Amino acid sequence: MSAFSEAALEKKLSELSNSQQSVQTLSLWLIHHRKHSRPIVTVWERELRKAKPNRKLTFLYLANDVIQNSKRKGPEFTKDFAPVIVEAFKHVSRYDHYFGY
């Protein structure tokens, strides 16, 4: 797996698609680099806010996958996503008309 850097994460987030495979692949990479969970969450939140409306929900899918699948390895992501996840959901919900509801 490639080394962690914020630039690498930004690139991977820009390439993230709505497919299950894309979300799971990036999730595994993030979990592998869980010792960087705090900067990962910071970059994730920043990129979520910059993302086009039709891509925002995918960021929540990614966070969900990371949180659920990293629990066995440690509490890092659960702890670091906790302060930002509610506001992230509120942010994404403002764009719900893009999701076909």
C-alpha cells in the first residue's frame, strides 16, 4: 500500500466513486493508515465540504465504512470522527435534492 500523505489522500478522495468497490478500497487504505486518523478526518471533512453535491453522499458512505470496519483494530476513527460526523450529515442533508429524494 502506498504511503500516507495528505496530498495522497486528497488525490484518492478526488478519485472516489460511488461504487462499493471504490469506497471499500479507500476505506481499507485509510484503516491501514489509522495512526494518521486525525489528519485523515480533517482532510476528509475539508474535501467533503469542497465536493460537488452529487459526490457528498459518497463521503458519508466512506466514513461509515471506515468507522464500522476499523473498530476491531482500534478506536482511532470512532474517536476522531465523533466531533465532525453530525455536522457532516447536516452539511450533506442540505443537498438532498441532488440525491433524488
